[in-house]
Amino acid sequence: MSGRGHRAVLPPADHRVEPPLAPNGLVVTVTNKAGYTKDFDFAELPVARPMQKSFAASFAARSRGWTSHKTATTRWTNLEAFAKFVADLDSPPDDLDGLTVATLQSWRDQHIKTNSGRNKLGNVRGLLQGDARLASGPVAEELARRIPRPAPSKQSYEESERDQVVLTAQRQFRSAWLRITENTHLLNRWQVGDITRGSREWKIGSVLDHVARTGDVPRTLHPSGQQHVTHRGLLGGGRPEQTWGRLFLTRMELTALAVLLTDRFAWNLSIYDRMPVPTTRPSVAETASVTYQVQVEKRRAGSGRWFSTENITDSGADSPGRLITQAVEVTEHARTLANHLKPGTDLLMAARAYQAEPGHRDLDRPASVGPVSFGVSYDMAKRWANRNGLGGSPFGRVRRTTVTDEGRPLQHSQGTHESVYVLPDKRVQRASRDVFEAGAYEAHEQARTAVFGGKIADKPDLGHQETATADCEDEETSPWPAPAGGCGADFLLCLACTNAHVHPGHHPRLAHLHQQISSLRSATDDRTFRKRWNDHLLRLEDLRDDNKKVGPATWAAALTRVSDTDRTIVQLLLKEDLAP
């Protein structure tokens, strides 16, 4: 099945996949996921011909797993840098088998200290390791040396920064949504004949009909060759929002919508280029709600795991799906026009370009259809931020902010969530300090309370009552009184009570009890052990480790005097068969 759920069609019987490496062994053709090709000529590298061919063969082998020209271009650029490095050596080798450990160490030293350098090292290493001659020996060992992962350079937004970015996007998108909604309503009234013919509204409706069909308002060609808006006075001016923008988003407005979607759903910027129009279905037991099925594409997940579907419900103004509803509404005219010009086009993120593109240069992104462009490029993101005084592209930081606020993986693995998003983030680190501090205080308080609370005696007192773990001075003044009077505490809690007295006759039983509770660690899950046994264990260890109480030497000696009665009572305590 394809990503959209259509049954795949088998290729013709005589279909053959063209090899990426040209017969001359110097040109590699990379085909992206859209079927476009791009050639990389290794004869341009400033190294000897045998090395050029070796680079090309390794590049071609690895290119079979690439789905974008951007990936190929990044590898090519890094390989160019390595080729120049080799060419500048005092005695450059003719082929890869002439590379030495010293050469690779020098290359590593030049790049290991920066993020971009580490990426370059990793990319070039992958290409070099594809050559069988570098699969063993000292050079192979040097190539196998660990390269530290690039440290994440982006941080999540502080609350005030995020508010500024989101508020800017909300204002811009809402203005566009109101404008397009109002003009769409007027166009619908015009199309059904609900407006007085010849009135100002009727004339504007006629212009809107022209805009919906062509993507532009009527224009008059003057003898000078310049074109001007024909109904400029009627429309109130010639700016985009007064002309074709009445029914179409501008690219900057589409970027604002993408910022809001990323803030809400933590989607990657690249997702918007090829996101299909969401499908809808009624929500269960709901008549006023609609649930969208949104297809999310993530190529880095690997072949076969590129697509996932998220169900998002619009149940009111503050629900997550309301933004999806508005996105569908404001892009409707652009999508309809694009589908009319090129049947089968169903991409959601559609805007009207200011002018036609001179050519489709970024073949990893969808080509424009007439005046309609799709998705949000990185350059558009930077331009939007700069125009609004927000610095560079906001998408990486907005996504990071949403992911860390949610506290769970969103379109990525648990490992990536922790190592890339959570642990390096300074805002998360600052927020965690309070959590760690509170935990430390709690542990400290617990340690203070989980100590032996009674008294140490040299011998039994005949006026005291014997319990399973100590002698009780006065059960009527117990901190844990029973409803019918007396003490209602667990016998293990005797060690926390101020009425408890421990003398040498108790030592063997308590030492054996400590030994048995310690053995429960491996047989009990951590949560249960902490809840049921941990405090009792700490009190016993307080008795054992404090020389003013029992002390380690006396404790060890007591273990040699454990009786069968002691073992029986301890077993009953651990099975919770003894009633207080």
C-alpha cells in the first residue's frame, strides 16, 4: 500500500532500475522520493582519478538509501571538503588505500571540536568505510573511533519568548482567516444570486469569482507594458490583501499557520511540504464535533515507518482540531485552483505566491501549480521571523518547547526525546532543580525519621511487655493507638516508637530480620520494596551502624546466635502473619 492507502501498481515486466553510477564511474545520479534526479560529477574533486572513482563508487552504494537531494548534497559537500584536505597534503595519495592513520587523525583534529565538524566527520567516515580496502587494519581502527554526537544547539523558548512568537503568528493568521472567511461568504452569496445585481457587493463578488478561477484579479495592460489592477478603486487598493489575498493566503500567512501547528502538535517544518488534506469522520456519539485523520510523514524513521496517522478532534473553539478546521477553510480556494490546474493535487498547506517561480529548483519540495505554492521552506521561516523581529527560524525552538512541555516523545523515539530534547535543555534543567531539591529534602526527612526511635538497654525490664522486635514500656501511650485501646502498630513499627527498649537478647533476631529484609530487594519490585520494607530496613541499619546503639561488631556476632524461634518469628513478620 502507498502512504495514502492506495494499492500500489506493479511496474512493467521489462522495468529496470538504472544504476546510480554512470558507466565512466565518475557520475552518480541520486533520485529523490518525488522521482527527480540530480547528478554529482566526481571528476570535479581535486584528487587523482583513481580516488575520484573510489569516492564515486562508495557514494553510489550509500545513495540507494537516500530519499532527498538535500541529504545527497550534504554528503557531497562534506566529501568535497575532505578531497580538498587530501589534495593539500604534502604527498597526496592516488587512491583510498593510500590514506594513513596520521592523515585521518589530522582530519579528525580539525573538526572534532564543533558540531558542524562532527557531522562532517561522521558523513565522510561513512563513505570511507564503504570501501573494502579500509575494512581492516590500522586505518579501519582509526575510522571506527567514536565521534561524539553533536550537542543540540537549539534551546526551548522561555515562556515570554514563546508567547511573543505564538501571539505574532496568531494575529497574522487570524487576520488572514477573517479576511478569507468574509470574502468566501460574499463569493458564495454571489454564486447563488443572493446579491442585488449591479451593487457594489455584486461587483466585488464578480471579481472574487475571477480570483477563485484564475488566482488573480482582472488586470489592465497599459501601452507601457505595465499591468494594473482593473478594479483598484472598487477593491480599495492593489495590495495582496485587497486583491487576490481576499481568497488566498500569502506565503508569510501560511508560515504563521505552520508556526501555530508546530506549537500545538510539535510537527517538523518539513512535514508541511507534503501534508495531504486531512480526511474527516464523525466523532463517536458526537454530532457537533468532527475528527480529522492527519497523515504525518517522517522519513528519518526509516523505510516502512515513514507515515503515521494522528486523530485530532474539533469539538469547540479551544480544542486542538479547531486549528485544523481553520487551516482547511483558508486553503480551500488555493487547493481547488491547484486541483483544477493539476488534477489529483491534494496538499493542505497551499498559498498564493507573489509571482511565479522562475523554475523548480528545490526538487525535494513540491513544485508550484500555477500561482499556488505548497509548504513552508526554511528560507520562508527565516524571512517570517526577520520580518516580525523574532530572529532566526522559530520552528526548531517552538517544537522543542512543545515537546518538553508535553514531557513525552512526539514523532520521535524515547531515546531521542531524552538525549536530544530533555537532558540538554537549559529550561528543563532549571525546572528540574526544584524537583531535585524537593526530592533531596524529602529523602533527608525520610532518613531522619527512619531511625531507631527507642532506647538501648543492657538487660530486660520485668515491667516491660515483650513484642516480636523489642520490649514495650507503655502500649497505652502508643503513637499509633488502636480504636479499642492499646497499640495498633505493626510490630516492625516498634523500632520507630519511643516506648521501645532493645537489649542484647533482641540482637540475634534483629540481625536476622535485617538480613532477611535485605534479601527481599532482589525478589520485590522497587516500588513495593520502598513502600513496604525500606523504612524498616533503614531503622535496622541505624541500630547496626551506630556504635552508641548496637554497632557493627556486636551485630555480626549476634548473627551467630540466631535461634529457631528467632527464625520462625522473623518469617511470620515477613509474611505479615503476626497481628500487633
